[in-house]
Amino acid sequence: MNGEQPDKVDVEAGASQGFWVVVVGLLVVLVSFVVAVLRFDQAADAATALGPVTPVVGTLVGAYFVSGDAGRGRRGELLHLV
């Protein structure tokens, strides 16, 4: 990092890409849930099938909201106030 502020276009592009990661991730969980409900008779079997999917998608969605693109533009605005 050289101390320069990111361009507005770069911030908007990153936020847009992060938004689509969140949308696709939630769709993956939804489709996985529907498939698991239709495929398995026992709730435990459906939960076992969804077990590997939900933490991965949750990590991606959480990373978007916590660490990055969602608040990058707002941080830049706040830095100009100081």
C-alpha cells in the first residue's frame, strides 16, 4: 500500500463483485437445501448433506460483510472527515 485512496470506480467494482458472491452463495445454499429435502427421507441425512456446504458459503458471505468491500467506500468517506 502506498497510502493513496482507492478510486471510486475500484471501490464500486469490488462492492459489486462481492455482492454477486453473496447472491450466488445464498443461491447455492437454497438449491442444496431443496435437493437435500427432496432426496433424503430422514432429517439427519439432509443435515449431513448440508453440513459441508453451509460453512463454506457462510465464510464467504461473512468475509464480504466483515472485512471488505461492503464498507470500503464508507471508510474512505470517513477518512476525509478527519
